[in-house]
Amino acid sequence: MKILVTGAGGQVGGSLIDHGAQNNCEVVGLDRAALDISDLSAVQAVLNDQQPDIVINAAAYTAVDRAEAESERALAINATGPENLALVCKKLDIPLLHISTDFVFDGDKQGAYVETDSVAPLSVYGVSKAKGETNIAAVGGKHIILRTAWVFGGEQNFVTTMLRLGASRTELNIVDDQIGGPTSCEDIAQCLLTIATRVVDGDFSEWGIYHYCGAPSVSWFGFASAIFAGKEAPKLNPIPTKDYPTPAVRPKNSVLDCTKIKQIFNIDQPDWRSALSSFLG
């Protein structure tokens, strides 16, 4: 199976390249310098040249707060880019796997979000990702949109930020009224490869949106407490969101229901505590 991975320089993209090689896949990984997905002619040229069996779009503008001041750039990468990929993939009859986010929701629901819940993003980043989803669906080709949440792994993420700050401060204030499911980029990569194998090798028709995130649900404060467990650590103070203002508004409930992906692909919801232990180790 030949997989073309966009956004290969990111957390999930890099993990896809590693896991693809381990699963005996031919993986063509392209970072933004190699392929700007907001450029339709560039997308057409690369896909015509590579002719992959499947495309996995891991390219994204993920600077959530900076997006409030860079909306055009966020929309170009998160909305126009996925549409371009969908258009060319449809023309070439190539399935497209696209990564989306819990930020398409407003976080006001009581309980976990299912795939059919209405989106209501609170931030420019969330709006751009929601637009990317609708653009792909409007094109109408073979596609799967994988919504995930609280991604960690690689060099820059909540875990590494906590460890860096913890090394220089005696106290840290951590938001305790936002909950979600931390998800390892390694687990996301393996999930996407499992989906890709099923899609390419079999007669598949269950296209659309799927949810995938770590369990059990936890607050940022709870996640930070797990990161520092068993270590010499700063004092952690739980605080409400209102005491930690940010340019972008974040959903208070980011919990995703992962029943559908289990039913269709037999993919279990990963335990983020195990993934965290592996990452720290």
C-alpha cells in the first residue's frame, strides 16, 4: 500500500511515517515545503505524479490562539487545503483520510459528543477546521474525517510544555474545568493506518466522520497531575478557565464518543495513561 502523507513535519505526520514503515507500507511524507495544500495546482501535480493508494492529510494550522489574528492563513490551510485534496482525490478516485478536531464543538453538551452532533466552533481555529470538514463532504469523494483531541507526542505539546515549565517554576496554575481525552500521536497514526488498510484492501462504503480520542476523560489539571506523578514537581493549583484568559475560546467539554469507530473498524479507544507512560519513558 502506497500512502501519501501531507503535513509530514508535524506530530501525527511524523508518527505516520514511522508506523507506516513498521507496517511495510510505502509512505511518501511531504511537509509544507514539499507541498502547500492550499495551492490546488501543486496538489494536482503531486498526486498525479505519486499516484498513491490513499492520502492521509495531517497538514494543519494548529496555533489556536495565533489563529485569532491570522484567520486567512488558518482558513487557507485548514479549509481550502482539505478541499483541494478532496477535489483531486475524487478526480483520481483516491480515498482521503483527514484529521479534524474537538474544537468544532462549543463544549456545552452534557456527555460525550457523537459524530452527528451539530458543530458550533468558538474560535477561528475551530471555524477553519469545521469548514474543512464541510468542504470535503461537499466535494463528495471517498473520504473519512477523523476527529481527535488533546494530541500529545513529538516535541511541542502540553506534556513537553508542562515539563519545561515545571523545571523552572515552583508553582503552576492549571485549568481544571475543561475536560477531554488526551490522545497520543502514536495512537492516532496507528488508528489511521488501520483505517487505511481496511479502506484500500476491502470493499468499503462506510465513509464519513469518526471520533477517536484517549480515555478516561480528564481535566487539564488531572492530565498535568499525571505528567508529574512520581517526579519532583512544582505545586499544581487547579483554576477555572476564567482565571486563565486566552485569545481563543476553548470548549469546556471535548469528550468524544468513540463507539462508531469500534463498531466499523474494531478500533478500541486508547488509554492515554499508558501512552503517556511510554512517551515519558
